[in-house]
Amino acid sequence: MTVTGTRTAPAPGKPAHRDGNVLRWLAAYTASMIGDSVYFAALSWAAARGGNATQTGLVLAAGAVPRAALMLGGGVVADRFGPRRVVLGSDAARCVVTLALAAVLLASTPAVWLLVVAALLFGVVDALFLPSVGALPPRLTAPGELARVQGMKVLAQRVATVTAAPAGGVAVALGGPAAGFAVAGLLFALSLPLLLAVRVRELPADDRAGTAEPAGRQLIGGLRYVRGHKVLAPLMVVVAVTEMGFAGPGNVGIVLLADERGWGATGMGWIVSGFGAGAGLAALGVAVRGRVRRAGAVLSWTALPGAAALAALALVPSVAGAVLAALLVGLLLGVGGALGGALLQTVTEPAYLGRVTSVASLLTLGVPPLCYPLTGVAIGLWGVGPVFVAGAVVTGAGGLVGLRWLRGAELAR
């Protein structure tokens, strides 16, 4: 591939876990993800301190709306201007927003309108950041290393989840929301020099064809590309269906299950930890293994026992049983998630990576939260068990779709 300036691609075939270029990107991504979680913790606390329950919900929802609404547009921007440039710009913007908010809160009490504005800005920037950061790996390493990189990325997300909560809690406890926003801003600032040092492949002219079209036409072209692709189209269906089946029970349902069984916040925390540990083990396994043969079949088959474990979670009588079921759900669905991300990056033409990643991000991060209120209503009407079983049926249906259409999908060698 052609290269602009001194930014050359890493040597083909170099293992990703020993590639300094990939490790710099991974360190920057991890710092950014921790900063993102610390920011959310600080925003939640500032909203609770500055308003009532309704206003707190408004502040937290303000960031989710533009992120979901603009996600597909973020993919167009990534393909038009290059994912590295957009990642750098969006991470710098997140740094500025959070540090400015920290400075304002040092001088005054948090006003709800100010928090809403900050959340809106952050949501817009997130809509640019997420598709771009997902489109970078194929430009960093050889195609045969994409599964390993995807596993490393998911593992970094788990590390960020584990470390962000105590980091954010300590910062807010010591210095209030302003300290939390300052820590988040510094983490975003830390990721910037690492990202600047990352070398990426530039696309040859043939692969850049169409990226200069009007934005609307470029977006439609990306959606048509996904719809007409023999692997991406069913893969998106599998991703959407399995995530929709898991999202409600795995987020809202766990809280109500722990409350109904009398397990309390401690029991809920153990179950959530089970999910995280299972997903972390899955990511570590994929990172160590690298290429997995018949990846499409594996991600489809793992969804079926994963769905069964999701149903069992609501039926077991003890916290220990629920934690074990959650561990299996995280492990099995985590393998499918990592392999699905690697397949997406393997089969997508470089010029479409931003738009394809934005579709996948919308299906996993934007749409599933919309089912949370429906999950609560359904549990109120029919109870926890039936809703978990229904979610498991939906998740299993995603696996069956994969077995029908993705059995022959392979990762690059």
C-alpha cells in the first residue's frame, strides 16, 4: 500500500502483541476508555448534586441522543478524512470539553443547563470517535493479526471498566465532580501523544474512490454496501439480534433480579463482575490464539450455549449459581463479539471501514439502550424469569441466523 510521508505501515506478519505501533494504539485507546468512564461517573455525580432525579436523567440522556443520531454520519467523516485524523481531533475535543467543565465547576456550583450542554457536545464527539477508532486496526497491522488485535481491544475495554470505577470514585470523593472531570481530561490528554506516534497505512487511490462524494450519497453508498455484502449483511443481523436479546436482561434485568431475590447490591455486583470476568477471559483467549478457524461458525455456535446460560441466570436459586451463569454468558458471547469484530474488519473494503464500523456501533451501542424501558415494563408485567428466557430466545435466534449464513466465513491468514 502507498504511504504518505514517514508514516509507514508495520511490517507484514509481525505479531500484534509484539508490535510497538499496535501497543501504542492500544495504550492510547485504554487511556481514552478509562477517561470516558471517569467522565461519565463525574457527570452522573454532578447531575445528582445539581438537580432532581428528572434533571439527572435528562443530563445522562443528553449525551446518548446525539451519539446514536450522528453515529452513521461519524462513519462518513472517518472514511472521508481518515480515521487517524478523526480520532485525534475527537480525542482532543473530549479533552478540551472535560477540562473546561472542570475549570467552570471549580469556580461555581454545577448548573443543569451547563451539564446538558457538555453532555450534548461529548455525545457529538463520541459519534465521531467510535467509528474512527474501530476503523483503525486494519491500517495498523497485517490482516492475519486482526483477531488478536480485536481480542486485545476488548481486553482493554474490560481493564478500563475495572479501573475506571475506583479512579472516578476516588477523584470525586476527594475533589468533587470538578476533580473527576479533570482526571478524565488528563487521561484524554495522555492518549494524544500516543496516538500521534501511531503509524497508519494510507489508502491507495483505488480504495479511496467514492470518499469525496457528497456526504448523503456516501452514507447511502455505505448502507448499500453492507446490505449487498454476503458476509456483512448477515453479520450485522447476528450482532443486532444477539445484542438486543442480551442488553435488557444484562443491564436492567440484573438489577431487578437481585432486588427480587434479596441478593442486594453486593449480589448484583458479583453478577456484573461475572459478566466482566467471562468477557475478559474471552478477549484474552482470542488475543492469545490469534486466528480462529471457521470464525463465522464459532461465533454462531457460541451464541447458543450463551443464550442458555442467560436463561439459566434467572432460574438458579443462589448468588453463586447466578455468578457462574453470568461468567458463562460473558465468556461465550464475548468470544462471538471479538470474532465478529475481527470478521467485520477482515471482509470490509478499506474505503468503507468507517461507515461499516458506524453501523455496527449503532447496533451495539445506540439501539439496545432503547429496549431498557421495555424490559422494565415487561418484568413488571410478567416477572424476571420470563423476560430472561425471552432475551435468551432472541439471542439464540441470532446464533441460528449465523449458522445459516456465516458458517463459511473465515478470518484472514
